[in-house]
Amino acid sequence: MATIPGQWNTARGAENRVFRIAGCALAGTAAAVFAAFALVMALDPFDYPVETHLHVAVMTAWLGLFAVQALLATGGDIALHRRLGMAGGLLAICIAVSGSIVAVSAIAGERIPPIFSPGYFLVMTHMDLVAFTGLVAFALAQRRRSEWHKRLMLCALLALYEPVLGRVFLLLLVPALGGPQSALPLLAANTGAFEAARCLVHCALLAGLALWDWRATGRLHRAWLPGLLAIGSIYAVSALLGAQEAVSAFAVAIAGGV
């Protein structure tokens, strides 16, 4: 029996290492990809409305806070981690609200990626927000069970990788296919293949994280399953509803009222 505390501490230490490294790396990578895309595409911030800048500010704050929280939860000030958790929950709500507003504004301003229809973009954006906020809410409900809370928060962060992967794919494919004039029409004609590949990579990221956790701690935790289902549902529901003409007409109609 004397070995049980040591085994428990070893498992907890491995769990903490996974959460600390993955949390900081994923949050930093997401921020870097958004910044790199804006620079490579030479996006002019003055071309975007106020709500877009507010959404960027809220998203950046949440990503930064996630990295801080990952450090605090795995060897820092737990009391401060818990207090900051409330701020993280409020930021998550702000992300959902501002993200919805920005999606509608982007459709109205014809700023959506040219490879997506308005209906598909509207459904995809809101499914991403639903998956993200749902996982954050689940994680907060499980905050007294740290092994569930940490993994669910990583799943919530990974749910936000839908737009991250979209930008990575475009940064890689557009130059490889001869530039925007030839690449974008080709990608628009093969949106299904583009999204299938993005879904596979997205799910593979979560699966890889779960396997790393399994190897580090010695067990495959059930908390990864809600994340996998949430991420898969983003693409499945978007493919099912986004192609419907009624949905595209609705997207254009509500955007026209902005």
C-alpha cells in the first residue's frame, strides 16, 4: 500500500505535463497561424468592421488566458487558477456571441472564403461555436474532477482549430496550386474533399493528443470522447445542412438585414 501515493503522483505528474505542454503549444500555434495568415494575405485591418476587431481581441485574450491557466493548473497557484476560470468562462461566452455576429457580418460584407457558400459558412461557424461553448460548459461543470476538466478544456481549445486548419490548408494549397486565381476555383469545385481532409486532420489531432495522454498516464480517458464527437459533428452537420438551398437563402436573408 505504501506505493500507491507514489503511483498516483506519477500519474498526476504525467497528466500535468501533457496538459501544460499541449495547452501552451496549441494556444500559441492558433495565435501564430491567425497572425501568419493575416501577414501572408496582406489583410488590411481597416477593411474589417469593429465587430471583427472585437472578436479578434476576445479570442486572443482567451488563448493567452488558456496558456496561463495551463501553467497555473499544473504547478502554479491553484487558487488564482480558479478565480481566473470565471474570466475564462465569460470570455468563452463573448467568443460565441462575437463569433456569431462576425459570421453574419462577413456574409453581408462578402468577406467569407470564396470556396464556401454563405449557407455552409453560416452553419460551419455556428457549429464550431456550439461545440466550443458546449465543451467549455462541460469542463466547467467538471471543474472539481480535474482529470475530466483538463481534458475537456483541451478539447474545447481543439474545437477552435476549425478556422485554424482552414487557414493552414489555404496557406499550403494556394501556392502549391499556382496561386489564388487557379487554386480558389479548384478548391471551390472540390469543397467536399477539402472539408473531408480538414475533418480527418482535425480528428487526428485530438486522437494524437489522446494517445499521447494514454502513453503518459497508462490509460485512455473517457473525457476525450465528447471532444471527438463534438469535432466530428462540426463537419457532419455542416455538410448535411450547409448544402441545402433553404439554408443558403436564409444566410443571405439574415445577412441582408445587417
